[in-house]
Amino acid sequence: MARGYSGDRVVLAYVARRPGATAKQVAQALGIPDGRVAVNLDRLTDDGLLVVASPGASGSPCLYLLPPTDGEPEKASGT
């Protein structure tokens, strides 16, 4: 397995269970450094395995979701 992809799987599984999670929430919940989580999230987003639900404008954090499978956008938890 390529270096870093095991971390991607852990992050992907967390976001699958908690749609709308922020990078900080993922890092805190999994005990992974913020910088490592950012790399995992960037790679998962670039590969199309996650989507950004909120661009994080005006200082608000990005929210990450699994991509929609039926043509309908997923909603972040609590929205």
C-alpha cells in the first residue's frame, strides 16, 4: 500500500460516519495531527472520494462529505 493511504482510509471512514466534519474535528477525534489530516483530506478530495460542502469562506471551516451517489447532494449533519 502506498505511504499515507492507510491514514486516508481512517479519515474517509470517519467522514462517512460524520458527514459535515471539519478537519479539526477529524484530527481531534482520531488523534492525528492537523497537518496530516489536511494532507489526507486534500488527497481524498482530489481523488473524488470526498467533496467540500462549504468552501470555508470568511474564516469558517470547510465541511467534508462523501460525494452524492444518486445525483442529490448530501446534507451536512445539523443542516
